[in-house]
Amino acid sequence: MQKSPFDNIAPFYDELFSDTKIGMYLKQIVWKYLDENLSEDLSCHGTTPNKKLGAGVTPLNILEINCGTGIDAIYLAEKGHNVIATDQSTGMIKTAQQKLIDVGSVNVIFQQMDIREIKNNFFDQQFDIIFSNFGGLNCIDKNDIKKLGKDIKDILNPNGRIIATIMPPLSIWDFLYFLFIVDPLKGIKRLLSKPITAFIYESEVTVNYFSPHSFSKLLGDDFQIKKILPVGFFLPPTYLDNYFKKHSSVLKRLNKWENIISKKSFLSNLSNHYLIDLQLKK
């Protein structure tokens, strides 16, 4: 099995990203949306209500792709949903499974899987939600996004949805960081929706950028957009965590402003990420 570039970073991923103060603020934006919207217009076939989710609300069958170290999967499972979480990186899955041991009994399964093999692995299962958080889908190209759209429509229940957070071509924070600190050429390439080569613990990763419109179009005509929201317009990227550790009051203020504009969809194209919620057409 081919080694994933994320295998090397798996033991340190939470420390560098998820568990930073910025990372926690960003996660809270996504989790709040999930808490408020997951069960909207959906019913999980063949399941019974779960007390964790509130009266009259049934648990959903959720497939997470590019799950990383499993933080989101465990969060959703602790809410009472049934979760299968996948990642191409063996290291990420091992870290997630260890985390699951520490948490205890929740209804989540972690499985190593290439995103291109979804249909082959789950041809006999149906899901209410396909979920991918914080740029996991930016690690595949346009053709793979098109294939993903065709594959998941066959494993989604009626009214099923794909909810993902994606990095757009223009992020104000990233553009300025590339322009003045790293490499102006990379900033311009990203702005033009060109792939950029990034290095993660000396491993190469090709990162692709998709606007909400282009991402929706690549998934295909079987999906319609329900919601697009900015995630990280005022909040900085996690690679600036060391700076904001020294300026925590500024970060708190930025987080306050972030929450104020959290439903302004027109800012999605300028944020570090945007959340897009698409529903399978009837």
C-alpha cells in the first residue's frame, strides 16, 4: 500500500492544528452548524430515536472522508450518530483508533481507504450524510471530485447531503502570507485556482483550490446547494498559532467578529475555508 504524505505528521497533527486555540475556534464554527442542521429534512432509515439527539430526532448514518485523527467522527458519534470514518493515511487511522480507545464506547468505525474507492467499499450501504472537514477534499483534483459526485449519489439516501469545508482560491489571510512572507508566485497561482505543492514533514502534497461554484459544478447536477458559510474570514490559519499565543486578546476579538459574520455567505470566497452543504436532488 502506498504511503500517504500525512502518515509522518499523524502523531503531531492535533498538536499542530486541531488542538491549537485557532483550530478549536474553527472547529466550533463547523460543529455549531452540524448541531443545528444535521437532522434537517432527514430521517435515518431503520433506526430508532436516540436520547442524545433530543426528542423525535433520529441518529443519522454518516460517512466521513479524510477524517484525519478522528476528532469530528468521535464528536458526531458522541452525539448519537452512526459514523464510519475513512482516511487514506494509515498513520491518521491508527491515531484515530487510539483516540477511540481513550474515549470509550461510541458508535464509530475507523477504516483506512482511498477516497477514490468509496463506491467499491460501500456499494451495499446507504448514508444520510457524507462529511469532510477542513480541506480534505482539496487534496484531490478536479477529475476526482467529479468521480466523487458520481460515486456518492449512489450511496446516499433520498434527501442525503454532502457537507464539506473547502479551501477557496482566494483567502485573504493566505494570500497576504504568501505574498509577503513565503512565495508571491504561490499566492498568485492559488488566486488563479492553480494547484500548489506543499511540504508536510518533508512529504509533498498537491493542494487544489475550489470556489463554492466550481466545487458544486464538479460534483454534478444531482446536487443542489443548501448553504454556503465562511469559516475563517477573521480567524487566522492555524500556522499563525505561535504569533497569536502571544496576542490572545486579539484572537478572542477576531473570534467574536467571526461569529458575528458567520452566516454571511458572500464572505466565503475570501475565507480560509468555506462550509458547503449540498443536498441530493429528488
